[in-house]
Amino acid sequence: MTTYDRLFIAGSWTAPSSAELLDIRSPHDGGVLGRAAQALPADVDRAVAAARAAFEDGTWRRTAPAERVAVLRRFNALREENAERIAELISAENGSAGWFTLAGQPGLTRQANAYLKAAEEFGWEETLVSSDPGSPVRSVVRREAVGVVAAVIPWNSPFSSATAKIIPALLAGNSVVLKVSPENSLSMGLLAGLLERVGLPEGVVSVLPADRETSEYLVSHPDVDKIAFTGSTRAGRRIAAIAGEQLKRVSLELGGKSAAVILPDADLGAVVRGLKFQSLLNNGESCIAQTRILAPRSRYEEVVTALKELMESLKVGAPDDPDTFIGPMIRRDQQQRVRDYIRLGVEEGARLVTGGPEVPAGLEEGNYVTPTLFADVDNSMRIAQEEIFGPVLVVIAYDDTEGADDAVRIANDSEYGLSGGVWSADESRALEVARRIRTGTVTVNGASVGFDGPFGGFKASGIGREYGATGLAQYVEYKTITV
């Protein structure tokens, strides 16, 4: 059993303000996986004070960009060396199927490499000359670190969310206080251990597992200059309000209720194979999951039947079973939330095609949910509008038209705008439909999300972007010096 009885504050392991340790429990059977100290406001004060002192001292922010790149490249190499252990810990803590957590490790490498490439090519300082011959002004434009960054991440994909924030923040020369979920105390303890080994100056980075109240204390702290948050839209609204009151810089990657638009000419076999991952990855506990399936009326029952077969083929079971596709929900309350939504779908009048609120037989000790498919769903139903965060899909019919106008209308009829997908045998047609969907990312025929382009959401799915040069730019201020 792993125990972290100290907190990683300012680059070293430090005694916490409270000696009480939290039991980290398995979503599979409730057994204790490990124990870990949890941060309280006093620990936040120490971390933020150290981050502020390090920033004002300037050792890290004045380090040449190429040297910062070298440090973060070492971190990425260490993470790659520990990929299997990282995957095991996340799977044990979250209930994510082992295949998913291990398969996601190369994606972390690509994510980091895109940031490193962007930092090497970034215009940290450039000179602009006025085009007006009567006013020969020369401007030196600098991109400088924002200051102290509070990075707050959720439990569902902890390493990806953490590195999406700490790597660009550190590359830009900031100090970072990373607040992680209590459920991920073990995997994030490993992350802290890797950061300890790469040679960052004292005070530049802290990793604090903590509850929501302590998280709010962190983002409200007067010495925090920038908040980078991934999580629910509800929490994002609260953080945006705090940032607005204090005029902090803020970026928010929030929830989603993404639509997969199946055009009439799509290869249904390919669609189903793709949606197995696009819609149900990480037990359905994913903000980008395409959980609204928009099917043309001409093929509606064909789509429903194919998805029914898919859902019933999924192996539900222990995360470390190599045949498992759907593991348990992370917590008992999340399991109950998903089951309540399934009951709600029945009450709203949707047709329960397969699944239901009953826990799979033999898995009653864990936080398991039966993969569930609803048909005859109207887009106004709550199960079509609200983020369920579990293995629940809804199939919505649209009227066949040449321009897929009805499909686009339904896809856009959501407060969210994070992701989505279009499926068609005609790529150019799929691209035209994708251009009309109001979301931050759209995949065509199951393509993976790239890390060089920006990632983030429209509407209630967030503010700002992550990944690549655009993501790096979220962590700088612009200064113009005219000569």
C-alpha cells in the first residue's frame, strides 16, 4: 500500500498542516489502495508564498527559453519511463480500464512534444517597425510569464489534465500550484516525484491534493495571477466569477454534451467501431464523449440496432482485467448519479433499448453501471441536454436533407460546445457539416484529436484553449516597448 504522508510544496516533500491521512479507495471493491495527506488552506498559503517568492526572484522566468525546454523535455522522458506505473495507478484509482490508461500514455508524449515544439518556435521577443514613414517607431514586443498560476484539474484524466497545464505554464516561466483531486492522490504523488527530479528551482512548483473548499481558497488567493481550470461547467462559472472580481487571468476547459452526426451515406460498421471509443472511452467519464448520436430517419432503426449490439458486447468488470472495456465509476455518488439519469430517461419517455439502472450482476460491491442505450429521444429531454458522465448514449432522429440542416440544428441545440463528430463516406461533405457545428473540436470519421492545434470549447464548454502554440500563449502577458 502506497502512503504519502507529506505534501509536495515548493519542490520538496513537506509535513502537512494536518497529520490526518485520507484513505484512497478502489472503485472496484472499496478496498484501500493507499493513504495520502490532503492540503488545507495553511498549506495553500505556503505553496503560493513560495511560488510568489520564486517568481519575484526571477531565476526561472529569466532562464533562457531553450533551457526551460530542456528541463521539461527531461520531465517528459521521466514520465515515459514510468508510463506503465502511471497507467496502473490511474486505473486503480479511477476504475478506468487498464487498456485505456496504458493506451493513453503515448498521447501524453505527443501532447508534451507539441508544447515543446511550440516553445522552441515561439516569438518570445520580436521587433516591429512602423509602416508609417512619417512615424519611424520601433516596437519591441515581449511575451512574458503571467506570474503565479493556480492549475486546478479533475479526477477523470489526471495526468493529461495536469501536463496540459503545468508544461506550458512552466515553459512560459511561471510558478505553478497544481491542485489535484483527492481521488488521484497516488498518481499525482508520482507526478510530484517526477517533477522533483528534473531540476526546477525551489518554489516553482507544488502539487496539492485537496477538496473543493481548499480549491476555492487557492483560486481566490490574492497572490495568484492566473487560474487554469478543467472541470464541470458549474464549478467553472464559480471560478470565472472569482476571476472577474479579482481581474485574474483565467482559462476554463469545461463540460460537454457532444453530438455524433451520422450522415445517410456513412459506413455503419465503421461508425460503430469508432463510436465504441469516441463515445465510451474512459467508462464514459469524459468531457469530449460523443453521447448524442444523431441518426437520419431513413436509417434510424438500423443505427439503433447496431448500437444495441455494441453496448451489449462491452465487457464490464475489474479495471485490471484485460478484457474489460467498461470499469466502475470513480465514486459511489457518481454511480448513483448515472443510475438516476437512466431512471430519468425512462420517466421522460425515451425508449430503453438496452441496459438500465440495475447494477451488473456480480459487481455489486463496486461502483458499476450497466452500459445503457436510449432511442426515441427528443433533444429537449434532460438526458440529451445534461452531461451524464457515464456509459449512457441517446439516439436522436433528424430529417434527411441535402445539407444536413436538421442534424446541424440539433447538434447546435445545446448549451455546450466542446466536441463532436461527423461520419460520412464523402469527406468533403463531412467537412462542410463539421464547419457548421458550433464546437471547439470536431472529428471526421473517428479521427483522433491532434495536439498541435488548439483544444477547448464554445459556449458553456469554456474559455481559452489548450495544446500547442495556442495553449502556450494562455500563460504569457504581452509587453510592448517602443523606441
